Amino acid sequence: MEFFAHQRSSLDDPKSTVVAGIDLKNADIAGYLPVELGLLTDIALFHVNSNKFCGIIP
């Protein structure tokens, strides 16, 4: 399984780093997406296709 997380400086605070993207496509992951994903307010890329997630997108 490969996992890629893209980081960049926050637009609000250039001294802080935020997660800008997550790529988990084709990782054969199953289950619910954690509600904590909703805390990633600066995320621009979220690839989770070709997995077996269920439930709602936070």
C-alpha cells in the first residue's frame, strides 16, 4: 500500500504546515472514514477511489 500526503504552508499562518492532500487510491482499504477527516479544512486533494469505504464523508 502506498500513502501520499501533500503538505504546504497554511494560507492563514505561513509558519504552520497543513495537509493539502491525501492519496489512498487503489489501497484496498475497507471500513468507515474517521470523522476527524472533517478537521482537514485546508485539504485540496482527497483521492480514496477504488477502496471499500462505507458511511458518510465527514
